Amino acid sequence: MERYWKKNLQTLALLLFIWFVVSFGFGILWVEELNTIRLGGFKLGFWFAQQGSIYSFVVLIFIYVIRMNALDREFKVNED
Amino acid sequence: MDLLTWTYLLVGLSFALYIGIAIWTRASSTQEFYVAGGGVSPLANGLATAADWMSAASFMSMAGIISFSGYDGSVYLMGWTGGYVLLALLLAPYLRKFGKFTVPDFVGDRYYSNKARVVAVICALFISFIYVAGQMRGVGIVFSRYLELPIEWGVVIGMAIVFFYAVLGGMKGITYTQVAQYCVLIFAYLVPAIFISMQLTGNPIPQLGLGGNVADGVPLLDKLDGILADLGFEEYTSGKKSASDMFMITLALMVGTAGLPHVIVRFFTVPRVRDARLSAGYALVFIAILYTAAPAVAAFGIYNTIQSTSEKPIDTLPAWVTNWQQTNLIGIEDKNGDGKVQYLADPATNELRIDKDIMVLASPEIASLPNWVVGLVAAGAMAAALSTAAGLLLVISTSVSRDLFKTFRPEISEKKELRIARIAAAGAVLLAGYFGINPPGFVAEVVAFAFGLAASSFFPVILLGIFSTRINREGAIAGMLAGLVFTISYISYFKFISPELNTADNWWWGISPEGIGTLGMALNFLVCFGVSYLTPPPPKNVQDLIQEIRIPKGAGKAYDH
């Protein structure tokens, strides 16, 4: 079980790192640098702050769901 | 049919639907009342969570706030969605495995202490009351604006509806009404957004229309930047707030979202741990549909408003401007007497005052859509307010009946507990209604409270309760109290005691009261660790409990003591 927990924590660390980068990183800390790049009619930093980060959050949760279901099966701690 | 008839018809139909669902899903046991019997599908729970979460503020006010703050408004978009990542990854699956009914349940059991439980109950009640008063007010405002009824009557009707399905149906009734309410509110939000997006940018998807070009081929956002700069405002895509304040507010809102008891409790209603993970994903999808449309509604709204009023003669303004002038949401004052409207950043020469709620409430009229769309938006705003109010009332009633009564009087029968829960819900509806009719002048101000308190009290102790085996009773109680007292003091000081000092120069490290929850959370973490390592570790049975909630296998139905 210790290995299961460790792998879980690794998954969390990676996903939360991405969570931090797309919102706090791209949307706030580096927004001015990214705003020099354009994505259609958007400045990229502004896009991340108002749309891109939200899309990323959705994807992150679904990656987590898939990854954890696989991990549960691998360590036979799944529920059925 | 005229506008008022359409509005009565659509609002009335939506109410009939909610009541029908409530009768159909009446709760008969405490388990059904608290967690809908633990048998809600992940998809239904995702829909219900989205409706639970999106309040009158999300529906009516958020787009308007973004309209007038541009890039700075991003804190709400990121803050109120990013919290779901924390919830899905760090809290929801483990709390579902724990398998009890409330957040204070978890705090009380994990920290083997009724003191900790009572502190948690007080936080939960405080947060929920702040929030629910705002929702009742929202219901009253919608009634008064669209149905031309006095606000008091609107609040009373809203109370009656919520009373009916929350008191009767408990969590089971609330869950299925929230599913219906989500459908109503998202439809009502998107229809005008889609039409306005088509009119302005030719793109039917508002999320893409925001990045589209206006008629003369210039990207909408660039055009908006230019127009606002000419009028003396900040550019739309760059903000006034400092990066550090943006950072702190966003984090406080995210963590606060993850710590709100009425959101957390929704994840107790699904059958399995993996359903809790999945339904957090669904919930965020349904929330994201509105939250990615909101910045588009915001930009279209401010663009349209400026285009149709700025430098235009006052007597030829479009009908919607004059309509909303009557409700005092738009005010025009011809200061320089030239017969035209000047919308300017400088308050001395600005002649146009627009309430932020206009951007959503008037959107069908701005786009010249038929009357039924106006009625639909009214029904949608009502759905958003009622669904959130119901979820909060359930937290309040559960806190009283289960966390207070059942904890200290464990011998009461289930039937009696259920009756107490219903009485508590009824009492909470009345109290919320009272505050809706006689709002304390600070309703808008105290929203910062709800998130700040959730961030600084619940989130750290729940997180550490799962991810650390060393944090003990003493640490948790000290941490919660430290976070709470610090955050309440800071917000009260700048909002109530010395509001005149509420400027960036006086804030600690430039952190506004909205963002102080982040610091309160950090303090909670520090105190929690410090005190825990100075006192003995938790007993063996608690260590076992922690190991138990970390693995999904063996999650039964939500069970009782």
C-alpha cells in the first residue's frame, strides 16, 4: 500500500504543478511576456487568464480520473 | 405575448417543475435527507454540483464585474474554477471514502474531538449564513426587476419555494431539483450570449467569438482596448491590480471554493470513490460552460454599451437604456449640458452610471431578442439563486441536527433526528428570508468573508487530516482558530472598522481583504504543524482511519455511526 500511496502522491504533484503553471504562471506571473504572443484575436496571457486555464483544469481532472482508476486496478484496491 | 406575461409564464413553469420534482423525490430517512441515500449517479451529481455552486452572483454579477475590470476580473474566473482541481485531487475521493455525512463529521472523527467538531460547525454555519442571505436577496431583486413586484414579496415567494423542496425533500429533493435548475440556468445564459456573439463577430460560439473580429475586421479585444483607452480607462486586457494581489486573491478563491461545506457535501452523495472523482470532473465541465462564456458576455456587453451610448444624443438612446433607467440600474446625467452622453473614466465628467448586473440582465434586450428570452433570463437567474440557497440551507440544517444534536444527544431516534433537521431547515429559511428583506448593509462586502473563512479554516485541516498522520487534535483546533481569528480580524478591520483605510498602501504586503484568506490559510498550516509536533501524535485507531480513507476499496454506502 505504501507504493500505491507514493504513486498517488507523484500523480498529484505532477498534476498540481501543471495546475499552478497554467493559472498562476501563464495567467498572472508571466502574463505580460505571453501577451506579446497572439492566439487569433487573443493575447495569449489574457487568453490563459480568462479561458485557457479553465480548459486546462477540466483536462487535468479527467487525466486524474483515468490515471487513478488505472492505479486502483494495478494495486487491486478498486471497488468492484 | 408581452414581456411581463412571458416572464410570469416561464418563471411559473420552472417553479412548478421544481415543486413536482420535490414531491416525487421526498426523503424518508436521515440518510436520504443528508446525502440522498448515497445513490446519485456521477453525472447527476456533477449537474447538481454545478447548480449548487453557481449562485446569483455567478449568474447575474460576474460578467458585469469582468466588463468593468477586464483582465483583473480573471481572478474570479480562475479562482472559482481552479478550486475544483484541488477538490477533485485532494479532498473529494477521500471524504467520500470516509463515508459520513458532513464536514464537521470528518473533522470531529479525524481529530477525535468534539471541540474540533464544534469549531467546524461554527465555521460551517457562519459561512453558509453569509452566503444564503445574498441568495435570498438575489431572488428578491430578480422578482422586483422583472415581475414588477416589491423585493419583499419576491423574497417571500422564493422562501416558500425553497422551503417546500429543501424541508420536504432534503438532499434527495435538492439534488434532482438542482439538476433541473442547471439546465434552466445554462440555457438562459447561453441563448443571449450566442445571439450577441453572432451579431458582433459572426461566430455562434461565444467562447470563440471573444477572440473574433468585429465588423471592420479588427479583433474585438483590440478594438475594446482602444476604445477604453480613449475614454481614459485602463486597457481591457491589462489590469490595475498588482500581480501579487491577483495571485493572493485567486489562491484564496480557489482554496475557499474547495473548502465550502455545501460544495464538499455534494461528493458524499455518490456511491463510490471513483464516482466522486468523476463527478468532480463533470461538475467542472458544466461550470466551465458558463465560466468560459462569461468573459465573452462581459466583453460584448461593455462594447455594446459604449457603442450605443457614448457621444450619442440622450433623446435617441436605444429602448433598453431607457427601460433600465427606470429600475435605476442605469443613470444618465448631462453634466456639461451638450445633450449627449459622455462615458469617461474621470468621475467629475462621466455622465453614465451603469450597474454591473446590466450586462447579463439586459443582454436579451441589447441583442434585440424576442420577449421570451427576457423571461428565460429571469427564470435562469432565479434558478441560480434558488439552487445555491437550497444547498446552503441543507448544510445549516444538517449542522444543527446532526453535528450538534446527534453528537451531544446520541440516543435520539432517527425519526426524531429527521424532524429536528426539518425544523432547523425551516428556521434557516425564515432567518435567510429575514436577511433577504432587511439586508445588513454589508451583504456585498461579506462575500469575501465566506471564501476567506473557508480557505483559512476548513481547507488546511481537511487536507492535513488526509495527507498527514502526525497532525493531531491540538494542532487542528489551534490551526483552525488561528486562521479564523486572523482572517476575521483583517477583513473586519478594513471593511467595517476603518473602511477609509482600505487602500493598497495600508494593506499588509499589498494584500487586499479579498485575498487575505491565503495568508490565513498559511497561518493555519503553520500553527497546525507547530502545535502538532509539540504534542503527542494521534492514537492508533485514528492512524488506522487515515490509512483506511487513503484507499478506495471497501467504501460502503454512506453509513451512520
